[in-house]
Amino acid sequence: MENLRRIVTGHDEEGKSIIMIDGGPSRTIGEDVGGLFEIWNTDGKKIDSLDNRDRADIEIILSPEANGTKFRYFQIQPTPENIPREKLEEAAAIAFDKIGAAHERIDTSRHHAMHQTKTIDYIILLKGDVTLLLDKDEVRLKPFDTVVQRGTNHAWVNNGNEPALLIAVLIDSDIKR
């Protein structure tokens, strides 16, 4: 995904605004099956605009730290045809484990990628044909549709034959269920 560009601003020692980063995501994971592309993370602490560290250049995990946020692109590949359900379930289990989210796979009976995080997420479909699955409902999205995901069990399904691209902001939250 070479065309994913992020620009991060900050301040120099004189208090003047500057561009600190201009380039692609510093970390990615799972590109072979879609992928997460990190843009920025916060850890719930005071934001220092003089800090020139790349806050996305850390191990990729699904959910943010306590009181933190994650800002990322994510891509969903079409589900391969003629793959047995148990193989899809096994692949999803491995993928969620790699991003520290095995414990967030609460009920996968509806779809192998169902998961539930303790976050509020703001998501925009940028390209593709995607369905958001919930335990009892589903909705088909078109580009530029937005979703406010409030800690529910869910999965994303690519209905097309090209990768779908979304952007998401995940905010650690105390979700009442």
C-alpha cells in the first residue's frame, strides 16, 4: 500500500510549527490477508508537540493502551472461496493472536472474524463493498459511509473481488454492556 501517506506536525525548539513526518505508515501487519497500517497512537499521557518520536512505530496490537487511541488504515481482502469454515476460523485465531487480540474473539459463531473490543471506534469506508456484521444485524456499506462502533461484537466482510480500504480511530473506553 505504497500510496498511504501520513503527515505529522509538531513544533521546533522556537515554538514554530513544522512537519515532523511525511511518509507512509511506519508499521504494518497482515498485508497478505488485508492488513493494519499504523498512522498514530497515543498512550493517554500529555501530548508533547516537540517530541519527534514516531508514535506509530511500536508493536501492532488491535486495541489502544488504557486511555489511549489508535489511528490506522485497515484493509480487508475478499474471503477466498471454497475454504472450509474450520480453516477460516483457524486463520482468524492466528491473526488475532498476532495482534494481541485473541481474548477479544468472544463469539465467532456468525463469522470467523467476529471480535469485541473495549473501544469506541470511528470508521470510514474509503473504497470497496463491505458489510458490517453484528450478532443480530448487518448493514452493507458503500464508500464514505461511516460507522460509530461502540464496543459490540462485530466483523467486516468484503463483498467484492478487490481489497476494501477503511480508516479507523479506536479510543479506549469503559463500555457499559
